[in-house]
Amino acid sequence: MNAPTILYLVGSFSIFLAERMFEGSDAVRWSLVALGALLAVLAVGGRLTTFERHPKATKLAVLFYAVSMSSGLFYVLQLKDVVGALELDADSEKHLRVALQCAIPLAWFTGALPAFGLDRTLAASPHSMHPLRVAAAWEGGLGLALGLGMLFPLNYLAHETNERFDFGFFKTTAVGEATRKVVDSLAEPVRVVLFFPPSSDVLGEVRPYFDDLEADNLSVEVIDHAMDPKTAKEWKIRDNGNIALVMGEKVETIKLTDKLDSAKKDLRKLDGKVHTALLKLAKEKRTVYFTVGHNEFFWKNAASDEENIDTLKKALEGLNLKVKELGVDDGLAQAVPDDAAIVFVVGPRKPFFAEEIAALKAFRDQGGSLFLMLEPTEEPDPALYALAGVDFTATPLLSDKAYLRVTGGPSDRAYIGTNKFSSHESVTTLSKRSQDAVFIAPGAGSVKEATAHDGKVTVTIKGSSEWFHDLDGNYEFDKDTEKRGGYDLGVVASGPASGGDKDEWRVVAVADATFASNFVLPRSPASSVYLAESIGWLTADPAIGGETESEEDVKIQHTKEGEAMWFYGITAGFPALVFSAGALRVSRRRKKGAA
């Protein structure tokens, strides 16, 4: 390496250090810039000493040095004050600065590498030089420079998009909207302590999640259990592979392991576990009641998954709610318990007693909250529907255009879904995500605002224009007796409270109970979001609403009808295809032999 190349490299590196490492210290910065500029000028001056012997090669080298030194001009032009003087809009200013910043290294490499190639050639041929060697020197350097120069805009694009592609089966959950809402609502700071050894693969999965969740009122730290056994014992942490969330004297723990293979199942549901733990820290446990005694959907001894609400019960407990039963034996004919946050009525198929309706109405009027999940029945209960200010049509809604394929028969037309939601706060997330959020309501009826009612009624879940009530039960649309469109699935109602410490009573009514069953709820994120946000609105606690993230696998339900094509295709079709190919091959060989 000759003297001009060394001087130019050292000078350029001096300027690079000044701008990258010493930008805050003017004295050091400008000293290094001056030194770098001086060395660059000396490099060019040193190259001019070969002008008399090799004028053409020397001119080219000086020209390329000039191109390289123009990178300093691009650096000045991209400065925020300089670009700001053009008074461009924000996007245009950003794009211009990025273009100029990419031009800096591109100009430096485009000039410096050909110049270095010429320097090397001039040093190796002090007396004579063939023109082809000159051309090869600068062309090789220029080609390499342009190739390297492409890396800078590509690096910028990769940084801006910052997409993470995971083609593996396993994926740790991301932070969900519901969890962020709880963090934002924290009244006291929370300390998250990850008990893992530094080399743990599980820590590598968990730490990015909590780094993303970290906020002013939530701090994250890592402790090896062996290094701080006293703290671990205080919080009842027995070993590594645990997460402690601490608020004051309260501690909630999430049990994982420090072995990745064993922790994968829980990592897929990490966001839900963190959301539940934060709710337990931040909120006092409240009690919700489910009415019984009217053939409601229940979590015990249910006839099928479509009537079992065990998943709903667990979801409510995950929202830090205590679930109790409420029937005549529990005092429903007299009054709703004072500690009730919400009373759920899920799929009743027998009417309530007048005394029970009176108790529910008194609870509502005093500022209570009701969640009515209605279900088509042969014994309608208008007094119950009146609590929400609606009329309920108990004939099932069908669609012969779009429905879920479950059995392959005409009854599948009752498995309807909609992505039409209003802007009410109880369906905010569903409204924003209407492109992919479909509310599934198998065997639903419809609700509409009653002519006379208390309070204000607002539609939240709207139906499709192709739906119709199947009046004769034949699963077909009869244009002479049945009408398409104009049917709604869900409403909310509210009005001024007449007593107690609340200003307003609130009711959510939906024309289907199966959406909250074990058959739908685990498979339908939209149903889970609707449930959480409705509860958040009923309790006037927006931190409960929103969506938690989950990467848990959903079991696929197979049916004879749905798998018939695959069965016959594999057992008969594929062997037939192989036999045909073999027969064709043999036939061609015989014809060729005969010829």
C-alpha cells in the first residue's frame, strides 16, 4: 500500500471518527475534521508527483479522489438544518435526507477504490505503463465500489421494514392490545423479574416480549436464581424458569421452565398469562353471577360443546372475575346480591318467574349491568328481552350464500357469521379489524329496538343483507313468506340509574348464546374480543377490553363428508394414476420394439 492511499484512508477515518464518536465535543470534533482534510489534501498532492511520468493515469487518480471527496458535500447537504431550509413536507424531507445519506458512502467508494487501484498500478510501474493496465485498475475498482455501494440503500430498506420471518412451527406470542391497556392503566409501578440463567434459550424468547411491553410504569430485569436466592425465596420462587410481577407487596408469578422444549406450550400463550397476572395486580377481584334454573347453557353436565360454557367461565376468571351461580335458591326471586358486578343470562330456554325479572330490573335500575345472551326457543320471554329494550325473534337466522361448513348438510346454513360492527366502544376493536374479524353465531335469532323501552338502545353487531329467518324449518329461502336482510345480532342499552353509587345502568344483549360456547369461543378470536370489550364497557373499565395474542394451535375438526374426497383420492385415485402411467410406459416400449 503506497503513501497516497494510506494518507487518504487515515484522513477519511479521522473525519468518520469526528462525526460518529465526537459529535458532542466541538474541540475534538473539529480538530479531527481538520486533520482528516489535511491528510486528504496531502494524499492528492502526493499523487500529483507522478504527473510528469504518467499524466493520463495521474489525472484519472486525482479525478477519482475528487469524486470521493464529494461525499463531504453530500454530508453537509443532508444535515437537518440544510434540508429544513427547503421547507419540504415531512415525507419529502425524510426521503431527501435518506437519498443524500446513501450518496455519502456511494460517492466515497466510487471515487476511492478506483483511485486506490490507480495508486497501486502507478507504484508498481514507476517508468512505463500500458494503457490497458490503467483501464483495468480503475474499472476493477469502480465495479467493486458500485457493488459495495448497493449495500447501503439495501441496508436502509431492511432496517425500515424490519420484518421478522419465522418459518418454524413454534412462535412466542407478541404483546396484545389488552395487555398494553392494563399497563397503561396501572396506578402503581410494576417490577417484572425474569428468573433465568443468562444462557437460557427460554430467556431469549421471553426477553423480547417484555422489552416490547416495558414502559414508564413497568420495568424489566433478569435475575439468576442461584445469584439471588434471598429475593427468590421472598417471592416463593423455587428455581429458574419463572417470571415474577411485583406491585408493592403483591406478587404474581408465571411458571415456565428454563428448557425451551418444555416451555413452548406456555410461550404460545404468554400474552394471555401476563394479561391475567397484571389484572390480578392492578384490579380488585369482582364477582359476576350466572342465572340458573331456566335451562341455560352451563359449564356442568352440558349435552354438547354447543351448550357448554366452561371456556367462557375460564375466560372470565382470566379477567380476574369470580364466577358464581344465581338462582331462586340463591335469592334471585328477592334481589341480586350486592357484590354483583355483572349478571349473565346465557341461553335460557324457559321463562323467568315474575319475581326474578323484578329483581333483575331493580338491579339494573340501580346502576347494575346485565349481559343477555339469548337463544331461539319455543318459550319466548318478552319480560327478559324488555330489560335490554329489544324485541327478540326466536326463529333461527340462515344464510344460503355464506356459512360455515360443519356437517356438509343443509343445516350448516344456520352457522352464520358477520363482520359488520358499529362504532360503539363495546366493539371498537372488532370495528377496526372488520376485514378479518368475523363474529360466528350458529343458530342465532335477531334483535331489534322495541317500540317502547327505557334508556337508549344502540345496535353493535349488524347482520348480512342475505340473511333470512327460516320460518318453516326447511333450510331454504322461500321468497313468498320469508324476507332477506334487515336483521341485527347485538345491541347495548343504557340509562340513568335511580339509586346507588352509579350514574348509569348498562345492558348488553346478543341474539345468540352459542358464540360463547365451547364449540365457538376457543376457535373464534372475534368472539373473545367481543366478550372482553363488552365486559369492559359493562364495568366501565376499558383496561379489560382489547385482544390478547395467542399462538396456540386450534384443534381441527374432521368430518366424514369433509374428508371423503381425500380418502378416496388417496386409496383409489393415486394407485390408479400410478397404474395408468405404468401401462402407458409399457405400451410405448412394445410399440418401439415392434418397430
